Amino acid sequence: MEINYNDMYSNYLMCKNCNRKTQGPEDYKNTKTGKVTKTCAKCRSCVLRSLAKRPQTKPPTIKQQIDIMKRALRTFDEETLKSLYDIQPKLKFILSD
Ligand SMILES: [Zn+2]
């Protein structure tokens, strides 16, 4: 009997991308949205794995880190800042602008 590929595809029994046999719509569901995608879970396995590994938020850039630290340091009272300047005199330049 001839295999009807269009039926296989529309019933999610074969992946359009890799032509591997699949178990139905469950194999095509996007893990985040739950929507049925065009490619099977095996096709997306690398993507899914790297998504799982990637931290949810990007770490701030050095510039952003400095801005955050500046803002935090400016909340310190004069006395604390003075004692910090004693330890790190160059801190004055960072906080002067
Ligand atoms: Zn596939």
C-alpha cells in the first residue's frame, strides 16, 4: 500500500522537516506556548536543549554594572562614602560626574 504523505503530515505522524515518524500533535507542541509547531520535537531538540541551558535574563553589560553600582553607592551617607574614599581614593572620580 502506498503511503499518503500528505495524510501523515496533516495527522502529525511524520515530520515535514526530517521525515521521521512521530506520535501525533504532542510531538510538535512548543514547550512555551503549547502551540503545535511545524517541526517535531527531535528536530527542535538542539534548540530546546540550548534554551534550557541559557540563563533567563542576560547579565548586565559592564557599563550597566557600573551604573548600578554608582546608583547604589550614591545612596550611602557622607560618612560611609568618606571611609570608602580612604580605602579606594579613585572612587571619588567614579562618583564625581
Ligand atoms: Zn523532525
